[in-house]
Amino acid sequence: MFDTLIDKLQNSTYITLETTPGHSPQFVPIIDKIQELGLEKLVDGFSTTDNPLAKLKYNALFAAKMLQERFNKPVIATMSMRDRNKIALQSDLLGANEVDIRAILALTGDPATLSDQPHAKGVFEGDSSLLLDIISAFNSGMNYAGKPFAFAPEHIYPFAVINSYAKNPKTLQKKMQKKIKHGAIGIITQPVYDLEGAKQLIELKELANKEVSNENKSAELILGVFPITKLRTAQFLSAHVPGINVPNYWIEALRNAHDKGAEEEYKVGFELSKNLFDSLKSYHPKIHLMTANQFQIAKDILL
């Protein structure tokens, strides 16, 4: 299952769909909605998020197991450094390994100050590089302290994330190099909103791979796509989310449509998003689609 996903990532068309477990003890309704729309037939795999914005959600590893069992498609489970120390990270990886959750997206995590839980504190024993190093140790048959396991874990496939925009592009290249050096085989970008920006990111990834080629390590870049169908979403992302650049023409087009009503606003936003997805897929068919569980939009984009 995972070998097929990685082969598609490295050699073919690769599309994954993000799912966000809810503030609920049930994940099944999300899975049922995906199946109802037939989305599992349109993607190569899924991902599950891990308490984004430090808000309490259903566990990403359990959600990944349920998705994988329902659709027999690989799921990339997110693990955040915010909520776990080295012991908990390794314990979770061991349990996930036996139930075949073996693609892990390593995140440092949003600050605990954003949490909806009173006085929540972040752990942050390290950034996402620490989790990548732990995975490398597991793939060598030992824990992070160097103690061999009685039985070697099944191979784990590590993923990482990167901003899609920076005033100094070299900073993005250096961050990519660091993640590749620590073992990431796939790097998912924050949402991209123009083809030229995507081309630059791909060039930076190639330069980063060259810098670590002597270590026999490399990674593929996966372009993040988050459809925007509302003016306020575009304005929020542009003004308040570091590492994302929404072009002015997107905002202006949505502003003009907004003045004509909600239906026109959605139509213009969807057309911009669909055209972007299609152009990115034609140029670099390795995409991670994020729709905040708006799965009908995901289906319309993918068709």
C-alpha cells in the first residue's frame, strides 16, 4: 500500500486529500461523507490533521486507521511536537506501526497559546526535525536512545511541511535542506496560489536536493492547494497567515464578485481555484488538496 503511494509520489501522478477530525468522539460521519461522494476513487491517499491551532480534536492516528481500513488506501497521519515528548512520540509510533499507520507528517505544531483548553502548555522538546530523527532511528531498528527493538518496526515513511512563500526564497531552500537531511521523503507546501510561485518552489526543492545529494537523500515537493471561495477567506490568509501569498488579482476578483452577491462570489472563487488546480496538476502532478472537510468542493475540484 505505502510502496505504491511512494512510487506514485516519485514517478507518477500523486494526489492526497486532507481530512480534519472534529471535536467529537466520532470520526465515522466524515468517512461516510467521503464514501458518499466517491472521493476515495479520485485520490491516491488521505491525511489526518493533529489538533490544528491547538484546538481539541479527535486523534489523528485513530482517524488514519479508520480511513485506511475503510478505503484500503494509505493515510498520512500528522504528529505534532507541541503535544508529546520523546517517550510519547515513540510510544505512538510503535502502536501505529503494528496497525499499519506508517506514513507520518512531522509538524512542530501551532503554539499552545491558541488552544481552546484553559492553561494548556506546549511540550516542544524539539521541532519537527526531532520526530524525523526518531523515525530514522525506528527505520534502523532502534529507539531514539539507540536501544534495539526486539522486533524491527515496519518501515515508516516521513513527510514534512514548508511555507509556500518567503520574502527571501533562500530561507525556504535552507528549510527544505534541513528537512531532507533529517529524512523527509515528501515535503508538503502551504497553499500555493499561482503557477510562478509553484515553479519557484520546485526549483528551490531541486537545489535543496543537490545540496544533500552526497548523503543519498532527496525529497519530492507536494504542492498544497486550498480552494478559496470567499473574499474574507482570501483576506484572512493574505493578512494573517505567514508563509502564504494570495495574489492581489485573486482578492480583487473576489471583491468584485462579492459585491454582486454570494452566488457570484462562490462561482468566481471556485473557477480561480479549479483553474489553479488544473494548471498545477499539468505542470507538477503532486498535490495535497485541503478543503477543511468541504468535501463537495474537493470532488468538484478533482473532477
